[in-house]
Amino acid sequence: MTTVDAARIPQEAELDHLRAMHEIRAFEDECHRMFAQGLVRGSTHLCQGQEAVAVGAAAALRDGDTMTCTYRGHGAVLAMGAPLDRAFGEILGKADGLCRGKGGSMHLTDVSRGVVGSFAIVGAHLPIATGLAFAARYRGTGEVTLCFFGDGATNIGAFHEALNLASIWKLPVLFVCENNLYGEYSPIASTTPVTRLADRADSYAMAKTVIDGNDVLAVRATVADAAELARTGGGPTLIEALTYRQKGHSRSDPATYRPAGELDAWLERDPITRTEASLRAAGVSDAQLAEVGERARSAVTEALERAKAMPDPEPAERLEDVYAGGPVQAWSAA
Amino acid sequence: MTVATYKEAINRGIGDALAADEDVFLIGEDVGAAGGAFKTTDGLFDRFGPRRVLDTPISEQAIVGCAIGAAMRGLRPLAEIMFADFAGVCFDQIANELPKIRYMTGGQVTLPVTIRMANGGGAGFAAQHSQAAENWFLNVPGLKIAVPGTPADAYGLLRAAVEDPDPVLYFEHKGLFNVKAELPDAPLVGKLGRAEVVRTGEDCTVVASQLMRHRALEAAEALTGEDVSIEVIDPRTLVPFDHETVGASLDRTNRLIVVQEGPPGGSWGASLIAKVVQERLEILDAPPLLIAPDEIPVPYASTLEAAYLPSAERIAAAVRRTLAY
């Protein structure tokens, strides 16, 4: 487990990480409510409990770096700075949503913030992340690509192909595995013979590290180190961030398969309360901490109101954005 | 003007695409120092170096995924899947990622990716290295599909694919690698979505691509002795498909035969016939015919594979049947 010199991260930054985690938590809680109210289509995959991985890793990036994540990616997308209202708008299927209502909860994308895609086929974006990193190498930009994925993705073939290619070509990509202990409904131990997923890096002669994914400063420092290594030609790193999915796999999953006490134990290690404790120990007052949370929740509530007021897409817009050359012709002959 | 083989035309097309645009790079298995399994990339590694011509591991998902990611950042990847059959290994990347990312992101991302694949049968490679795989991708909106049948089209469509802003699957037929034809010293960049009327005729329209284009022409030649005149059209790209050229031909001949190398189910030939029946039934003088192989894996033995692939004789017989209707 990596130990971190937290002293190098200023308190202002830690407070901002707290704000970002509060916003993600409130955003996900609103999504949960909206699904219960029938306001959102399809499914959603929430990340309460995993906020520190997203916020810490995103904070380690620079302008021009890129990020890809999974369908459980709301937190990662928001951590990169995507606007709350347009993210909500996308989940509500609005014309002014991040993807004009074409992608929804599982595909939030904001290229202007380096968020080049949220992917809903497990593992499929790992090879794509190698390509993003390849482009940086090809052009000599010094940019890195941050690639989030879950523990379950380490068992799919694309993981192997991507890590192997990234390693032989020494591509500037950071593979951040959010080990939240469950691949969909199955505990990781029932599907995976190794205990430490980071050990899989050994097969690719790749740098590896295991971190406490609920410690936002540890995540940030580790990802920053790996990014520096990648930028200077040292190649990729596999980072295993130990964390916990406080909710079920998707909206229809009450997660009754979890052993008694497991959730409670992890709630005690909640990334938000831990960051608050850290700041409190450093002299930040309870009132200041409460204000950070309140402001974040207000920002989320207001963003949701704006999103709800966004127009729905016109039906004809369904034919747009398939090809660069213009809309597809409607199949009108039938 | 020089005579070039289909394979040489592909090689020239790749070389000219690399020379024309620094953002173009070539990746695939053995495309570099080895010059490609079919020598289609011969000499390019020496000419453009390891930065732009890259050998990959045997990792089709990584090849296509890497191409997608690089294209997201503005590069124009030219990826090779050695045999089209191997597209099965990376079907997710080709069918779920490549054609959908632009749409799912509301147009934020454009993917000018070209994937070249060696296609088709006739050479005894058996069931996993002989398929005409283009039909697999017809049901995936967001892809364009090029199926060149001549050296000029091999060159022109390759350049067009690389210059196109959208993903293009480019199928190069293994049975045509040594077909020769004149190729200008500065060949034209082709246009996707333009069919070629290869031979004009009055009695029946035969639409065929790649190896079947050549067999349709053989049949047309054979039928001249029976005073039958058939029009042969090569669609050259399946997506977009040039329905205008086929429709204009049918308005004159009133009879349609489609010849394809892939099995009939869910195929471009079946789609073309369905559209013609739906929109032009009243002008047809005979039921359209789809000439295709049997619905079996591609067999190995020469007698079996020869019986499997549509022959010029079978095409000629179909024309006679259509005219006698």
C-alpha cells in the first residue's frame, strides 16, 4: 500500500476535493431519487462511496489530459469539471444534455473537459485508452490518459490486450482499477483467483500500486506520480484503488447479497467523512465544513432544476450525429 | 499510365495516404518489417519508419481500440485486420464502439478510422479464413463499407476511406490480389457511394462486387453468343449504397439479379432486392434473383469450394431463367 506525503497538497485543494465529493454524492442521491420517481429511462449505476477515486485522480491531471470511464462514471465525469446541469440534462434525456440526449446515464461525455467517453461494455474502453495515449505519444504532447474501470473488467479479454499493448509501447496511460469488491452482483473472490488485482500488472512488466481509494489525497498523490512517470516515457501504471460501492449494481439491485456488517464497516471509511475528519484535525471548523456540504448540495439542487427545464430533443434529431457528413435519411419507404 | 495489380494498387494507396497526411499511421499484425501477410504493405516500413508503420501483438481488440482512441484525438488511423474473419475477435470494437461513439456523444467525437481486412474465398483457406464478411456489418449503422473489385477502385477507395471523416471498413479480396489493370501515374481518389456501370446492357441488370463482379462479367461475355445483353453494376461501396444508379438501370432493363459471395441471410443482396421490390415492383418483369453461396461454412476441398461459390455458369443460368420468366 502506497503511503502518501499529504503535506504537499495544500488545504485549499483538500477543501475543493471535499466540495467535489459532496457534489458527486448529492448528484448520485438525486439520480437515485429520480429513478424512483420514474423520471429517468433505462438503468443507472451509481458511485456513492467511490467519490475519492474520481476526485483524487482527476485532480492529478493537467489541461489536455484525457479521461475515459465506465457506465458507473457520473463521479469521474463531474470530477473532470463537467457541468452539473448538463450532466443531469443528459440523464434526463434533454436536448441540452451533454450528449444532446443521445447517450444518457451510461455515456456521459464532455470532450471540452477531457472527458472523451463513458463506456458501457465492460473493458471495451481500455484499448481505446491506449489509442488516446498513442495519439499523445505520436504528437509528442506530453499528455496522459486516465482510464477508470472496475474490478470486474480485469477478467475480460480487452483488459489483457490493452495492458499488454500499453506496456510494450510504453504508452502514457494510467489504468485505475476501482476495486469496489463486486462485479455486478458477484463478489470479486468468486470470479477472480488473485486477491490483489494490481498483481496482474506483473504479467505486463508494468508498474503497479495499491492504494486506499477512499483517501482522496492518497489517490491524488499516487496518480500524480504515475502521470509523471508516464509523461517522461516511463510507461503505464496499474493502480488498484480499494473502495466500496455503497449502493447496488444498478437501480434494480438492492444488494442483498452483501454479508452483514460489510456496508457498515465501509460507511465508517466513507471518503467524505474521512476528508472532513482530516480537515478538522488540521483546524478547519465544523461550521466551515458544514458550509462546504451545504453549498455543494445547493449547487446540485439548482442544477437539477435547470436541467428539468431544458427542452426535450426534437424527434428529427435522432437522425443526426451518426455520420459527420450530415443526418441519415429516414427509412421512409416502408 | 502503368499496369498494376490490385495488391500493388493497395500498396500505392497506403503509401500515398501516408505521404499525404502526417496524421495517418498504419497499425496491424506484421504490417511493418514483414510487409504484411499478403505483402500489401511491402516497403512501407522502410519508407515511413517505425513511428508511422507499427507492428502490433496478435491483439485485434487492441488494434481497433487503439485506432479508435487515436482518432478521437484527431489522427487518421489505418488499421489492418489480417483476415476479415478475425473481425469476429474484435466485433465489440467494430460494432459497439467504432460506429456508436459519435452518436452517443451527440457528435462531440468524430472517428476517421479505416480498417482494412483481407476478404473472401476461392483459395482453399477453409471456413475461418475465407469468408466474405462484409455482410456482418450491414446491421450496424455508423459504419461505411467499401468493397473494391479492381486496382483503380482498390486505390481510389482506399484514399477515399482514409480521407473520410467517418469509420470505413475496407475489404480487399484475396482472390483479386493479382488481378492487373492500368492505373494512372496519379490515380484519382475515389468517392464513397458511387457505383460503376461496368458493362452496359439492355436485357437484365446484374449487380455484383469484388470476385463476383469478375464472374458476372464472364457470364455477360458468355451470353453475348446467345444475343443476350446484360448490364453489370459494381456498387463499390455497400454503405453508402448507390441506389440511384441501380434504379436507373432497372428502369431500362426491368430485371434484376444480385450476385454476392456471402451467404444470403441478412445480406446486402437481400437488402437491395427488398428495397427494389418495395419501391419498384411495378417496373419489374421478373422476380429479382439473389445468387449467393449455400448457407454453410466455407468448405476446404477444391470441388466443395468451387460448388459453394457462385460461378459464371450459375450467373448465366440465372440470367436465362430471369429472361424466360
